[in-house]
Amino acid sequence: MSVKRLSVFLVVTFLLSASAAMAQPDKPWKSWFGQIQLGYSMPQGDAGDALDDGWNISGAAIYKPEAWPVGLIMELGYQQFDISQEVLNIYEASGGDMDIWTVTGGGIWSTKSQGKVNFYLQGQVGWYRTEAKLTEPGVAVVPPVCWYWCYPGGVVGVDVVTDSQTENVFGGNLGIGLNFNLGNDPQIYLEARYQYAD
């Protein structure tokens, strides 16, 4: 199975965030919210054959006026996976990984925020950039550097990229989650998200 095409992957994201993402604003200027997410990623399908589990981080801006049933979301994300040992053996490489950058936008709907726990759905489409690389161990010479004091430099171990491929593709995601109100605006939430990129 080639790692040069990423067809299907599932990202289950356990998110801890100080976020007002689903809160219903009580003032017009409080229609904008921000969120930061950190989670665990599990590739599925063909991608699961080529990649080990990884992690993800993302940040989003949400616009949700009180009168709107659905808000707008724009998100920038990053995911990192190690290439599986089976694929490394095929290419006779000692290491490798895949980075995925995403820029997506879409809609988000949530139940009213009067309760301590609220349910929400979100969906987005956008740009996915996949960068896969195979590496071998190597060495590099670091020259001496002086800036207020001197560093001696020397020889250090590095990963040398022996092969790489980058693709820009269209993708999307669907998410379902629960957010837990902590009082005022901060929230903690738990989300499962399915992502697809060709």
C-alpha cells in the first residue's frame, strides 16, 4: 500500500479547551468566539494501513449571533502521524512521518446553553495539504556560534529526508460533541470527528 495517496482517515479528538464556542451571547459584540483544540488521531481505511496513530492541534474562530440557529466556523489545523513499520520495510527506510495541514470552514449548531452540558454538531470543507517523507539517520556539523557567550558547535545526529511527496487535496469533516459549561464563558468539551481527504 503506497503512502503517496491518503484516502480515508478518522480522527477521534478529545478536546480540552477554554472556549466559548457554543455559548449563546447576551450582547451583540459577544457573537465571536475562539477555541483551541488538542487531541488524538486514529487513521482508518487505507490510511490506517500506512500510518500509526498520531495527534492533532487546531484553532478556530466561530461567529454565532444569538438569533442565528447555525453559526459559522473557520479552522486552521495540523495533524502528525508516523509511517507504519510495514510501509517502512517496503521502502527500506528507517523512519518517516506524514504531516497534514488543514484550512476549513463550515457551520456549527448547538443546543441552548442554559444547561451544564450541551450537544453540538459541526461540518466543514476545505483545503488539506499532506506532506509525507521517509528518513534515514545522518549527521550534521554545527559551527561554533558566539552571541554574548560562545557555543562550541560540533557534530549532531539528524534525520536525513530520502524521499518525500506533497499533495494539496479537497477534504471535509463532520463532528459531534458535548460541551460542559464551567460558568461565565469558559467551557471544556469532548468531540469525535470524522475527516475525509482524497
